[in-house]
Amino acid sequence: MKRPLFAALALALLSGPALAREPLNQNDYINDRLVQARVADVLRRGCPSIDARLVRALSEARALKRHAQQQGYSDAEIDAFLDSREERQRIYRQADRYMVENGVVNGQPETFCRLGRDEIARQTVAGSLLNAR
């Protein structure tokens, strides 16, 4: 009788909120998805022949929130992270860096279009959120 009780208690302690987990801004999966969403948004705004797949984007946003919840993050933690100006700016900087590294130049729509088409062809997260006309 003592062993099952100990096992249940140990499991509860290990799976509860006391379990240390990385802050949301250090969760690679979540941050990579947010950076890619930002890339897609900037590319569709910068290229006149690329549109957003809005239903897909909403679906991906819901899936990402579910993923965060399944990782043990509370709705309050998720909302605070998404509402943080500092975190948003950090994600924007990462997205900007990615686009510059991949040849995007402000004021040159063809560079936005080229990267957008490349993302679509490579079936990246950003590409899955875009539709070329």
C-alpha cells in the first residue's frame, strides 16, 4: 500500500507547477513559430503578389497556444508573454534578422516576393501561412 501512494505522490510532485520549466521566451519551439509568423506577415505586406492564409494563421495560433498549455504554461503566462512589448520587439528583431540574412531589402518588393515564394516552396512555417497569386 505504501509503494503506490509514494509513486502517486512522486508523480504529482514531478508533474505539478513546481516542476521547473524554461520561461516562454526561452522555449525554442514557441519562439521559432512566432518568428516565422512575423516573417510571413512582413513578407505578405512587402510583396504585392503574396497574400496571407488567414484561416491557416488562426488555426496555427490556436495550435501554438494549446501546445504552450500542454507544456504547463498558464493562460496568464501566455497572455503576459504575448502582451509584452519587449518580447514582441525581440521576436520582430529575430524576424528582421532572418529576412535580411535571406536577401530582403526594404523598399525592394521583389526581394520580399522572392523570399516569400522560397518559403512557400520549402514548406516552412512562414510559407504555410502564405499564398502566392
